[in-house]
Amino acid sequence: MAPGPCPTHALRGLEPYQSNGPHFSVFCSTPATAPEPWAKAKPMKNQDALSNSGLAVIVISDDLAVRNSLKFWLEIEGLAVRSYVSGADLLSAGDLARCDCYVVDQKTSATSALNLIAQLRDRRLTAPAILIASHPSLTLRQQAEKAEVPIVEKPLVGNALLDKIRDVIGARG
């Protein structure tokens, strides 16, 4: 398809800019009559099972971007989410009994994710846990399987994590 003109509404109110520095040109590859990209987008979520369910998820990750994006996404999906920077922060928090699922980033500092999950179990906190990890080793996979902790690999693509949350919460109930 040959490039079409940029929509005129995108250029309204712009004045030519004179500069002594480098010049950049912007090219638009969609015709002016193309629908906005979000008009064709299908939602990734299936809120039937979890939306307005009152389910609570705790996210533990020392990576601010991971923590915030997971919290934002899971809240959009209808879950109540609390997030913590580390296992120590989680363990020193108050009401840990109000949790339906833990989502623990393997790269959480100070303690391994599986060690944190073991500490939760020692405290009789039996909510299911999910480990998120980039390129988990065979050893990590074996340890997680022994602890009955499923792994969802990063990058988190599609609904893999949400589907796993549904699975572990459903299996518990």
C-alpha cells in the first residue's frame, strides 16, 4: 500500500519551525480514512471469572516498572492488588491472611522467591503462589515443581499470568 497523507487534524495549528540544527521529517503510512488503531483492538481480558470478585493478589518485585505495571493491569482485570518491594517488606506487613494469590518475581532482592514462598508457608499462609521468571533454569524449574509453585515466564505475553492466577485460585476453591 502506498503511503497516504497524514490526517489533517494531526497537523492543525502547527507552524513551520526554523532551526539551525538537524531537521526531521515525519511520514504517515496510513491513509487519512483509516480507523484509529484502538477502534479495531480487541481487549486482552476476560473479566467474567475475576472482575468484581473481591479477590486479592499480592505482587512482590523489587523492579518498580514490573511492580507498577502488574498492579495496574491486574486492577484493570478486577482484582484488588497490593504490592511490595521485597519479601522482608511483605513479611513485616500487617494483614497477610487477606490474599488469594501471591505473584513473586524471581529477581526479588535479598531472598530468593522460593525461599520467600517457603517462609509464607511456614507462617501458615497457604494462598497459592506464582513465580515469574526470565529464562528459568532447570534447577529453578525443579525446585518450583517440588514446591508446587507454577512458573510464568517473562516477558509476560498475552494473558498467561492472568490465566495462571485463575487456574491456581480455581484449583484452591
